Amino acid sequence: MMPKTKISYCFLWIAILSFASCSTYKLSSIQVEMMKPALLTLSQDIDTIAIFKRDLYQSDTVTFRYFKNLYTDSIIDPEIQYRDLSNQCVDALAEYLEGEGYFLKVINYRDSLNSYLATNYSLIDYPELLRKWKVDACIFLDNFHFDDYLKSHHPSLEVHNSEGSFPEFKGSTQLEQINAHLFWTISIKGDTAIYKYKQPDDVYYGNSFNPDFFGSDLNHKRLLENTSIYLAKSFGPKLIPSIVKDFRFYYQSHNGNMLIAEKYLLEGEWLKAAEIYNKQTNNKNQNIAAKATYNMALICEMEGNMDAANDWVNRSLSAYKIENKDHLFNCTQYTTILTKRKKEIELLGKQVRIK
């Protein structure tokens, strides 16, 4: 399975790397784990949260259908029920939040109160509803709909759309494309505002990449269930701080000391790597000094010191007496990332709970 958002992010960095590849200032990537803030900053007294499948737009009443190709007639699949898929989605969200342990209690009502919530939507007094159910926040899944396309695909071709290419599916003879449309509403104790979040997403499967989801009606059903769970787990990190995998970039060098430092860097031994890189920042070779200084910025970011990271980037930028355009581009891009990351850390300071 390959979400479009992930492809878009990687494609951006491919463009950055391509820009820098025509000089000795080509960047290499490293995958790192870091905590990201939620979209909303909840007060520390939000302990109990309730989750509902409200089905405000009555997607449960819509017959599930899919398309053999993009422009052909749709095919009804009576074995697939939107109610089952949307309930699995809220189940997965409840499981995610419980597993993270951010709230003391997570209550999953599924669609048990759907008739009341949907019928009286415009009359709902949310503060009163929170008091009545003795919860601190409510999350409603108001809409859940898939546009499902099963396409024939030549094995010699990659998958392309407006966002770029999907080489993972190069060997696929069939491609499943699901355009998901979800809509969530959030109500929080002590906050008169009602927060609404649209979650459109494009999810792709290829039969060579995901063989367990092709070949039968049962496998197709599993594919849809997997998509429901994936969407819930993509929404969960919007609600609470979460650890995600991200990419950062560093400079390689054939210098012996730099190679040793790189080994430590790739192993996450930041301080051992810093000990070597720090010495190389004074190397008489400007190439090595600039690269080592840039890598020191990365280490400082991984250690949570954004001010020091920015200082190292600036020092790396001035390591040359004459301007190097590729290196200038790399440093400018990283400065932008550090500025964003510093704001994220400030938000995390308000969101992370001390247990």
C-alpha cells in the first residue's frame, strides 16, 4: 500500500537531490524517528475521549460499487457494506489511541447512537452532550466513502499520476486505486468551537506488491478493510503527538575520518559521530570542513538543540570564501526545515504529557 502523501514527500526530496547531484555536494539520506505535534493542542485535563461513527451523510445507505477501469460502468459488490468498513475505521482509531496511552480512557461507541446523532445533528448542544456522557472530548466520523478502481496494468510500466511515479508497482498486472473521502468532527470540553477535518487520500495497491489483496472477492474485501484501518491510523497522529519516520540528509566523504563518523551517524550514535565531525570542521580542506560542519547541524537537531543546529548550518555556509551555489541551496533548504522543526518542538512542549 502506498499513500499519495508519502510519494509526494519523497518526490520533493528526489528533486532536491537531483539539483545537488551535479557537484560534489550531493546529499545522502538517513531515516530518523521523531515526534510530531498534533493539529490541536488539548489541555492537560482532557482524559476521557469518546468516538462515534455518526454517518451524517448516510454513506451507510449507499451500495458499494467499484470500477473495472476508470471510465467503465460500475460493478455492485453486495458482500461489501459501508457500515462494516466505517465501523472498522473507528475501531482502528480507538485501538490506536488506546495503544498510545495519551488519554486515560477511550470509549468506542461505534454507531450505537447513530440514529440520535444523525437525526438531531443541527440541534446538538455539544457542551451538554459532553457533560451528559461524562467525557472530555468527542470524535465523530461523519462521512466515509471510497471510489474504488481496479485497473489492468502492463508489467513493463510504472504507475504514474499527477503526483509522480510509483516504481513499487512496476511488476503489477493489476492496480487497485482507492480515492478515500472521510470527514471528521471534533468537540472538546471547555472549547465552544467545533473542529472539522477532511481526510481525502489516494491509496494504491499492486498485485505484485500486495498479492494477498488480489485474486478473489474475499481478498478484495480484505484490501478494503486494510484501507479502512490505514486511514484511521493516518488520522490518529493528527489528534495526539506521535513518533513518525522521517528523512534527513547529510554529506558523505571519502575521507577516512569522515567515513568512520558516517558509520556512527547511520547507527544513531550521534555523540560518537559528533566527536569526529567536530574535529573535521577545522580541516584545511574546505570541502571536508563544510560537509562536517553541515553534518554537525544534523546531529544537533537529533539532540534537540535547534539553535546550535542553525549555528552549524550558518558556519557550513561560510566555510567557503567563494559562494558555492549547490551548497547554498542545501543549507537554505535545511534552515527552512530547522525553522519548522523548532516550531514543532515548541508545540510539543505544550502537548506532551508528563506521566
